[in-house]
Amino acid sequence: MKKIGFIGLGTMGAPMAANLLKQNYDVTVYNRTSEKCRPLAEQGASVADTPREAAEGQDVVITMVSNDESIRDVFYGENGLLGSLREGMTVIDCSTISPSLVKEIASAVSGLGASFLDAPVTGSKPAAIDGTLVFMVGGDAEVIAAQSDIFETLGKKVIHMGANGSGAVAKLAHNTIVGINNLALAEGFAIAAKSGIPADNFLELVQLGSAGSKAAELKGRKIIDGDFSNQFSLALMLKDLKLASSLTDSAGMPSPMLNLAKSLFQAGASEGYGEEDLSAVVKCYEAWIGQKIGGKELQ
């Protein structure tokens, strides 16, 4: 079996690493907050003290961290993993980061004789747990094929988007739609609730009608129940929308819906909802209409 270094054990990374262990891969884990390594160590993972140590001697290194600053530290820091790369290794970065940084890292990795895939995911926490993620991958098709066993362990589908950087672009375009769809759901709920329509009845209509969406499927019940336990945080959605906005700005492309979505998620973050699920953006609408979507008056 392949030896795998896994770096980043957050909401998505921890269940991904656990699924690799279940398939008997030899996995070494690293996380900046070391306590997050303990449950995986109990499942059989080795624990590294630095990214460089996590990558040492591995066949594949998978990274899943939150932002550009963190990924720079993982690769280029004093104990960064670039110091452990050798010819024949493959790095699979599943983070959502800027396409320009992806291309920079891909060049650095290839310069050391290793291969690089930018392979962000969609599916959020439940899919990470179930091993049903969808990967959008930038890189060489032969490298993707060589790692098909890993992708099949972690997900249900791999879509090759093109050269390095294209996976990152696809993720930002995808999450632009996710953000906009979640705002559309929240706004529709608010209109219905303000007019006295029961939230359950309205959600049933949305799911059966042309307004149906993954947002309604995954977040509708959470909104009604006021359950904002984190599957994908509002703060991470805001981060992705900011990256997407920078991408469209650099391309000289108007993106009015993206920028409105970014502003509304910024409002949610400013109100302190950043570490809650992205569906918590509905709380902004609840404040505007003066009542909970589920029917209760705001305290």
C-alpha cells in the first residue's frame, strides 16, 4: 500500500484521513493544532511534528488547509514539506486557495521532480465522512490516473478540469454559485416567513418546484431548526468568495452577484457567525424581518 502524509485535520481533512486509514493505507498526519491528531493516532496513524516530517519518505502527500497563508507555511515554512520532496512523489492539494498560488506551488514541486495536483473538493463534511466527495482536479491526466485508488477511497467522482490551477478556478466558480444559492434560499425563506407562510410548507414547495437546489436539500431543514452546526463554515465561504472576487477583478470581469454575496456573507461574519455553518447567513435576514424562519419571535 502507498505511504501517505496527510496535512490538515480540520472539518474536512480529519474524516478524509480516517477513510484512508480504514482502507489500510500507511498514513502519517500533521496538524498545526496537535490535539487534532490524537483521534487519528488511535485509529493507527503515525503523527509528525512538522509538515516536512509528515512528507518524509511518503509516496503521496495530501494537504487540506484553510487559506493561502496556511498553505504557504506548509510548503515554504522553516519546516515546510518542500524540503522532503523527491522524484516520483505526488502532492495532492485539496485546499481552496488562489489559482496563482497553486501555479507557484506546482512549479516548485515539479522543480524537485515530484508531481502536483490541485484537487479541491465539493460535498462538505457529510461527504468527507462518507467518502463521497467530488474532486475537481488540475494537473496531468496520467498523474490523476496513478492516484485513482486514493481518489476512489475519498470520493465518488474525479473531474479533470485541465492544467494546474484549473481545479482551483473551478472550485471558486463553483463556490460562487453555492454562496449565491444559499443567499437565495435565505431570502426566499425570509419573504415567506414575513408573510406568515409556515417554513415547512415553503421548504416543501421549494424542493418540489423550480427553485429546488442543493442549498435547499442540505440547508433548508437546518435553517428551519436553527441548527447551524458547522458543515462548511460561513467564514470559509466568505474566504472563497473573496478569492473569487479577486480572480474576476484580475480578469476584468464584472461579477455583480458574486460581489453582493460577498457583502452579505461579510455582514454575517461581522455579526459573529463566522464559525457557524454557512447557512447561518440567514440570521441576517431574520434580524431584518424581526423573527426566526422557524416561526419564533427574536428575543
